[in-house]
Amino acid sequence: MTHNADLKEFLRSRRARLRPEEFGLGDTAGARRVPGLRREELAALAGVSVDYYVRLEQGRNLNPSEAVLDAIARALRLDDTERAHLVDLARPREARRRPPRRPQRVAPATYQLLETLDEAGAPAFIVGRRMDVLAINHAARALICDFNALPARERNYARFIFLDENARDLHPDWAVIAAETVATLRVDAGRHPDDPELSALVGELSVRSEEFRRWWADHQVLARTSGTKRFHHPIVGELTITYQALAMPGDAEQTMFVYTAPAGSPDRNALRLLQSGTDTPARVSSAS
């Protein structure tokens, strides 16, 4: 992953999605060779010189201020996640000056929380850097995948989605979930441009999955917070769950995903049935 190239392609992709007619430029749209706004138009909207914006989009070694990045983000109509990703890409030296990353550890209290959620019939798991699965409770292993049984390097949600044949059968909306997984991984890549394990993961997935390679080239970014997912489980059949993503105290790069269904619903009953078939602990080996 070349950081300057990522910045270049991210800015181009965001600029290309803007519709000229929304900015009063519809009369000239027919003569455009590429979709979206031209560089000089974007520069004018952001209040920066054309030369400056061109050099920024080319990934040259500039160090744009927060004010300039805010102006460009507004001109590109970026959401909060996209804006944060722009900052990570445009100022990579700040990311490289961060303290060395230590192996991630799940706190004992968090394991207790996973066990408590098991008692409530709620699948839950902890995802760390690179979407590594750091811990997972009984119900989640029964619903999604028994990550505990996998070799340490394979305990990764993105690897599961793209390389495990069961993932496509499990998720009726696999393409949507897979594309969102790539967009989530993109955020991590922007935060950690020098992570060799992340680079290796992206390289492996790019080689082994044409879909991953195509979506990675789109430069979409996403921060998952909440939503719904449909499952087609080989034991209990069709069910729909609600998920929430919760940041873990003490480590901003650990996220707990909790899946729930309404009390008394067929979906909740299905989760209970799945949970009753597992009895192994929630812990997995520590990830780096």
C-alpha cells in the first residue's frame, strides 16, 4: 500500500462522484472527459490555488493544515469517516510518529461482559486492528464462525468473509457485507500506513479474491456503528438480527459487535437454540 497513491486515488474518487449540475455547472457537463468536477473547480470551491490542490491530489509531500483539509473535505462533501480518512492519508508522518503498536489484549472485564451477553442470548465478539477477532462468545461462534478453532493468523473477520466458503452461504446479502468489510479495512489502512501485517492481509485478499481487489480500488471508507443483518444458517435457517458496534474503554482500536433480536421473536429463539450447542470459553489467543 503506497500512501501517496492512496491519497491520490481517494481524492480522485471523491471528486468523481460530485455532480457538476449541483454546482451550477450543468451546461458544460457534456464536454467533460471524466465524471465529476474538474480539479480547478474543486480548488475554487475549497478556496485553495489550483496548483496547490493538484500537488495534493498527486500525493506530493505537502503537509496541509487542518483548515485546508477541512475546506477540501467540505468541497468534496465528505462525511465524518471520510474526512478522518483524508487527514490520515494527507498527513501520514503523524501516523508514523505514533508510539509503537503493542499486542492487543482483551481486558478480563470484557471477557466477563461477553459471558454475560451469552447468558442473555446475544452473540458478541471483539474486533481489533486489521479486523482481527480478539475474543468471541459462544453464541457468536455458533452463529458466524468458531474463530477459536482456527489458526491464530486466520482469526480475522475480513479473511473469513472473503476466503471462507461458508461466509457466502451464511450471508444472503454477502456482496453488501463484503463491500462494507473492505471499506472498514480501508479506514484501518489509513490509520496505520506502516503496518506490515495489514499490508500482507490486503495483498493476500487482493490475490485470492477478485471482488476484494475491485472494491479495494474504489477507496470507499466506512465506520460501522449499527444496522441489521440477515443470515441463512445451516441449522436454524433464516433470521435477521440487529447489531451495534461499541468502542472498548482503554483501547480505541478494539470494537465489540453485539447482535440482538427482539425478546420472544423467532430470531431470538433461533439464537438461543444455536447457543445451546456450544460450551467452550470465549477466549482466543492474543493478537498483535
